[in-house]
Amino acid sequence: MKIKEIIVVEGKDDTVAIKRALDADTIETNGSAVNASVIEQIKLAQEKRGVIIFTDPDYPGERIRHIVSSNVPGCRHAFLPKKLAKPKSGRGIGVEHASPEAIREALKEAQFVKEAYIEEISQQDLLDAGLIGGPGSKTKREKLGLKLKIGYTNGKQLYKRLNMFQITREAFLKAMFEIEQEEQNA
């Protein structure tokens, strides 16, 4: 499997993991202090081939994602669930620990961020669904992020990400229904 876009990752170990999974080119940010020359490389890549941002599902990874996407509009975003980014033994979390299948799936599901969007899901919807401000809301957000393939976010960021990716009200309600069914059957 060959990917046309260039994948933005955090470091060399991520590049190695991606090359194990498929044929793709990467740009490494080398940490969360993304410098101007790396941003220029990413801008050129976006212009020529397109870019998929694929960072670790942790705070530094989200910080890099934000820096890159705010400097280079039009990138696609791939998200890896935290449970698939953990090493078999030891500590840490990252793309480098994911299986080739998990990497291929995350890249296949990469989404575009819409610059201008219509709000379909309100803060009140999130509150009503138990996704913010209540017991078990973190777990529900994790499950929702997996189902909608938008990654995990805290309560504040969930509203923004749902609308940024233009998740429809119908898709949101369907995912929440599935989560409730799974919880009842557990």
C-alpha cells in the first residue's frame, strides 16, 4: 500500500513504524518545538502532495498537531487510539508502538479539517450526552473518539473537534447510541 501524501510524524521511531506498515514518505518534527524550517518543508509537501498529520495520542502530540495545522492549512489528520499506541512492555505511548494494521487503519481514516463550519453539535448536546462535567465522562469521550475516529480530547476540545471535522448530528447520535448499548450489555 502506497500513500500519496507525506506523513508528518514526531521522530525517527515513528518513521520506522510507518515504513513497516506501508510505503510512505515522512517529515519528522523532532519533538514539540517544531522549527521554522520544518514548517517550510511541510508547507511545500502540502503544496506538492498533501500532508497527513499523524502524531502521538498525548499532550506533546496534540501540541505538534496544533502547531502544524495552524501554520499549514488543509492537512488531513490521522488519529491513533491510546490503547493501540502503548508498548507491549514498558512505559510510553506513541505511533512507534502501534501495529502495522493499526497504523494502516488510522491513515485510511484520516480526515480533513474544515475551515468554516456549521455547528451541528452544541455544548449542551455534550452535557446532555454525559460527555462533559459528569462521572464517567472521560471514558465516554474516549469511546466517542474511537467510534468517530477523531482521537481522544478533553471536554473543552471535544466540542471544537466535533465541529472542526464536521461530524454530523446523525453520526454523533448514532455513536452515542452504540456507546450506551455497549455499556448496558457490559
